[in-house]
Amino acid sequence: MTEEISLEGSEKEEIDSSGGGLGDMASMDSIESRWVIQDDDDSEIGVDDDNDGFDGTGLESDEDEIPEHRLIRTGPRVDSFDVEALEVPGAPRNDYEDLTVGRKVLLAFQTLGVVFGDVGTSPLYTFSVMFSKSPVQGKEDVIGALSLVLYTLLLVPLIKYVLVVLWANDDGEGGTFALYSLISRHAKISLIPNQLRSDTRISSFRLKVPCPELERSLKLKEKLENSLILKKILLVLVLAGTSMVIADGVVTPAMSVMSAVGGLKVGVDVVEQDQVVMISVAFLVILFSLQKYGTSKMGLVVGPALLIWFCCLAGIGIYNLIKYDSSVFRAFNPVHIYYFFKRNSINAWYALGGCILCATGSEALFADLCYFSVRSVQLTFVCLVLPCLMLGYMGQAAYLMENHADASQAFFSSVPGTAFWPVLFIANIAALIASRTMTTATFSCIKQSTALGCFPRLKIIHTSRKFMGQIYIPVLNWFLLAVCLVVVCSISSIDEIGNAYGMAELGVMMTTTILVTLIMLLIWQINIVIVIAFLVVFLGVELVFFSSVIASVGDGSWIILVFAVIMFGIMYIWNYGSKLRYETEVEQKLSMDLMRELGCNLGTIRAPGIGLLYNELVKGVPAIFGHFLTTLPAIHSMVIFVCIKYVPVPVVPQNERFLFRRVCTKSYHLFRCIARYGYKDARKENHQAFEQLLIESLEKFIRREAQERSLESDGNDDSDSEEDFAGSRVVIGPNGSMYSMGVPLLSEYRDLNKPIMEMNASSDHTNHHPFDASSDSSVSEAEQSLERELSFIHKAKESGVVYLLGHGDIRARKDSWFIKKLVINYFYTFLRKNCRRGIANLSVPQSHLMQVGMTYMV
């Protein structure tokens, strides 16, 4: 029968077989078309999508006579093919395993330079900003301000973050998106509908299913999953918190460096603010240039410097307490906070915006957790950081008790004269280190948001071979530098930058409080009284602080607020566009009835080789495959639909990486593979290693599929294959992995990883029946079928592997609202064209690439 490909409608078709620019890719208006079969008499065969029970593991003989048809394009249709894939075992991997005692001590030492730099430099500017808003009128004002600072340190960094929030980590990952990921695993709150039931069987999920007795957890889960409004509110909250984290990554270097360099005005009278700004700009350029050397390397270098800095804080504090006024210990009585507000009224309220600066860096304790363990962070903070900070603040207060006029430069004025220049040097080093703290936290947060579909893909460099979470993002690094320089040059006042600093920190803190409250209700399932107390106390305190900083937004700190709004817009537009694109691709996917009607040759010529068709669908056959069939003169003898999917877990073990499913019958040689990655996983393999791993996993899948058929035959199970699939079971394999099987298993059967011939031979020795002859015949036939298919795979692999990249772009329909057209046609399109393509993670030669694009109307 003659093969024919026809296309209805006029459209421009171009193929880029060398991986060239995306602008040269073929395009189509998929929303106006669908794929149907046409016989030689030109009569169309409609596709009935009501039956989605097609058995993807059904076997047919390669010699079966299958009628040939041709593929044409016509109106829209919807497909409901909704079958999941099988898992394939591999080699397990653990990122943080077998850490020695020495290694743990080293990690605790490195936390000084990576995690605590921000909160460690807060004594440089906290009192200065506070007393600029509420001038010192007497000693009681100093005691009241110190009491505010001490209890803020105890309440926010210690109790909230170190003792509570750190335990809400997502398998060692911290930050806003880590909390969102943790909630996503327990409730289906993602707006992009690419969740699979098999994802919950990844060992990293470790789900704690809500107990039936705790109706609160079940009701909350049901409300989150069934309410689109709640899902959107939660997403907006997370994106707002993330935008504040990015803004924090801008304002932290500006505040820390300018405060440290500002000490020159105390030591050298002729230094003016303009010189401070120029020196700060130079330091910031050096700082961001060193960011590429990684956290481990820099942590070992700056760890000793931060240790010296904290020792200086404690030493200066003790010296001032002894020399000036030790009565500042009265500040531990919280009644002095009441007296401070009673005396200063509205000024005391404004001073809260400066007081919260003592807790800056608290979010970095959590966001940078991916670099270190919870215990190392807690140990370092409680045993070293907190005591040194409290001594440092008490020493400054003791000095100010007798030197009210020096409140504008409280820290450097309190340094003893002989130690001034060494302390100034160490302070500038510490400020540069502190600036890196929030930058590394920003990198971690952006990587998490990218993996969860809320930020455009960027080039990510892993700076440590030992720890996968230590990363560097070049584009983001230089972007943060540019914005930071704008802030420093436009807002030269420490007080104004401090207000912007507090605004960014409080935005992240409030987001964290709300998300941790949800985790307490949904996952931890603790007493409701404790949950309410946590929410009321911490959110109430943070709202009071936020009311203070927002009242001063007009003094120049609005620049950071605008920047945060821009970052929020980028993330929301990317998520919105990705959601529309994915939903459209799901609607346009090819039906299984259509694939059966095409026949095993797919209405075209099957050329030797393997085609890896990359797409984002986790279920069904993507519409871009139909575009390949109608565009290319031939298609590969074996096609694997590869979906790179990020699941809401930090790490997916290697033995749970791949999901495989046979698409159509055996003679089609079509498979679907879902390669699952966590947001902490590094995709650093080259294309040869990826191909080898994928083919080996496919062979394991085929062998196990044959084993299951053999087991089905041995068990004399005559049930229909579709009924078998409906009654599929989940079993635990010998390696501890969980598998979703399409046919019933004999639970007492032997090792699933043994070769099929060995399994059958063992069975023959242990079981003898009167009808062994017919049984041996069927086993032999199954073995031959297995060997033929494995041989087919090897020959296809030898012929070469080609990467078929299908890019689906979206455009708003002409009847859409103007705002939607603006967002989709311009903003989202701009982001998509300038983001990093997923295939960039594999070093695929250009000669092995073929790209075809489709344009969906949404």
C-alpha cells in the first residue's frame, strides 16, 4: 500500500536538523487542527476518545498484518489517555551519606562563612538606624532599645528559625520554595497538571499520611486540592516571598558593605559619604566576581575570618561592659520595652524598623540549609553566634550610656582606639562575607523555583562535587550586582537602605510563618493550640515590625519594593504561560485509537535508529509527534518519548529515576520514558552516558515485562489484559524500590532482576506437570520474542541516536483580552526565547539534533 502524508491548510514548514535557531522551526496553529486517519478512498475515520482503556503493555506478533493509513490534520479533539509508566531500578545514590565526625565539625565551621555572615554583621548598623529614628534622650532609652534588640534576637532567629522553622526543611532543603514543595507532596496544589500517582512512591517523598482521626488535616488537604482560589493564593504568597528573597539578595550587600566602609568616617575625618559610596562600589564588584568560586572553597577561606569577627564582637562587648556601664544587664527585663514606647511614643514605633535589622539573616539560616545540616547550624548559632551577638550589642549599649552623641556610628565609636584599624579591616571582610550569605540563598531559591516551573531556566553551575546543593548562577549573579550598584548609588543613606532591608526581610519572614503554619496543620499534625500560638505570636510581631518599615517607604526604599514587584511579575507570568502551554499540549495529544489505526509503520517509513523525542507531557503521545510524521520523510525504527520532569522532592534516587511504558503494541517499538529529577539534582551527564543509562533501563523494563507475562502464564491467569491493568498492584522489589505492575504477580516469586531464561529454567526444575510440553513451548516462544526485541534495540542503537526536540510555543487567540495578549505574546514569549533550553544540560552534538516547533493558540 502506498504511503502518503497530507496536510490540510496552508502553513510554513521548516526543519532545523542541525539544532539551529528556534526562529527557523516549523510552526502550526494546533488549536485549529487535530490528527485523523484517512483511507485511500478519502473517507475519514473519526477518533472515538471515550475508550481510554488501551493496554499499553499488550503484545502483538511482529508479523501481524496491520493495515496502513495516512495521517492528515483537521479540527480539535481531546484525548484522555491516562496510563502511568513502570519504574526501572538502577544504582542508588545519597548526597549526604556517611559523614564522619570530622566532616560534621568542618561543616559546622563552614556555616560561619556561609550562613551566619548576614546576621553576624547586624551590629554594624542596628543601633545606628534605630537611634536615627528615635534619638537618645537618656540612659533609659538605651536600655529600652537594647531590650528590644535582645528579645528580638531571642524571638525571631532563635525560637522561630533555629528551634522551629529549621525542622520544616524539605529533606535538608530550606527556603520558601522548599516549604512549598513540602506542602505540594502532601496536597495537590500545583497549577500545572503533571502530577503522577507513581511520584508519591519515590522514597524521597516519605509521606506521612494524615491519620483518619485527625479530621483537621484531611479537611485542610481536601480544601487545598479542591479550591482553585486557595491554590492561586498560596502560589501568589510563595512567589511574593521569593521575590522578597531576591530583593534581599540585592539590599544585603549594599547595607553590609556600606556600613562597614562607613567606619572610615570615624577613623578619618576628611572622608565624606561620596567616598564611602565609591569604595563600596569597588568592594561590591570584587565580591560578586569571587562568587563563582563556590561555597565550599569560600566557606573554608571565610570561616576563619568570621570566627575572628565574632570573637571581636564578644571581646569588644566585654571590654565596654567592664569599662563603661554594666547596668545594661537590666535590659533582660522586658518591662524596659514598655518604658521605651511610653517615653518615645511614635518615634519608638519608627525605631522598630531599625530593630528588626538585628534579625536580618534569619531567613538565610533556613534558605542556606541546603549547604549544611540542621544540627551544624543549630550548634553553631546557639554555642557561638548568639552569645557573641548579645555581648556585642550589650557592649555598644554600655558605651552609649555615657556617649549619647555617638549613636549615629555606635559600633565603630565603641571600638577601643588601639584596636580600631584591625577591627575596621575585619569588619569589611565580614561585610563582604555577609553579602555572599544572601546571594547563595538567592541562588538556592531560584534553582528550586525553576525546577517547580516558577522561574525561567538559567545556566546553573555546581561548585562542589561532594554536595549537589552548592551552586552558582552566572546570569543572576551579574544581574544582582547591577541592581545592587543602582541601589548604592541612588540611595546613599544607610537609614534609607536599612528601611528597604527591613522591608525585604519581613516580607520573607511573614511568608515563612504562614507556610510553616500550613505544614504544622497538614504534615506535623500537632495540637491546634500550639499552631494558633505560633501563628498569632510570630505573624503578629512581624506585622508590627512591617507596619513600621512600610510607613517610611517614601524615603527611597520604594526602589526595592518596585524591584520585588518586577521579579514577582516575571515569576507569575512564567508560571501562567507554562500552565497554559502544558494544558494545551494535553488537549492536543494524539489518541491511542489514532495510533492503532496508523499501524506499526505509523503511516510513514521506519528508518533504522533510535529517536529520543523530548517533550513535557507525562501522559499520552504529544501532538508534536504528529508534526514529525507529517513533516519528515521517515521516522526512526524505535521512538522513545522522553519527558524530563522535576518532582517536588530535593533528590530522586538513581534507582527511581526512570519510568517506562510501552506505547501501543510490541510491533510499534514506541516507548514513553519519564526521567524524574528533584530540584536539588544536578543533570551533569553527557549525552553518551544518558543514552547508555536510558537504553540499559529500557532493557530492564522489557525483561521485567517478559517476566510478568511468564508469571501470568505460570499462574494460569486467563483474565483480560485491561482487567489486569485495572487491578494492578504495587510491589516492593528486591532493592527496596516500589513498582507499579500492569499484571498480577506471584508474591513468592524469585528475584525480579534475574534473566528471564534463568527464571524459567529454575521454574522447570521445581515444577513438573503433565502438560510440561505445551508449557515449554510457550516459554520458548516468549524467550524468542524477548531476544528478538532486545536484538532489535541493539541494532537500532548501533544505527545511531537522534534527539528530536519538539518546542511548543503559545500565542493568544485574536479574541483574547488585551492583557492576555500582552502577557502571552510579548512578556512570556520574550522570557521563553531568552531562557535556557532543557537540552542544554546534555552535550549533544549539533549533528544529532533535529528541532521542530509548534505554535498553540490559547
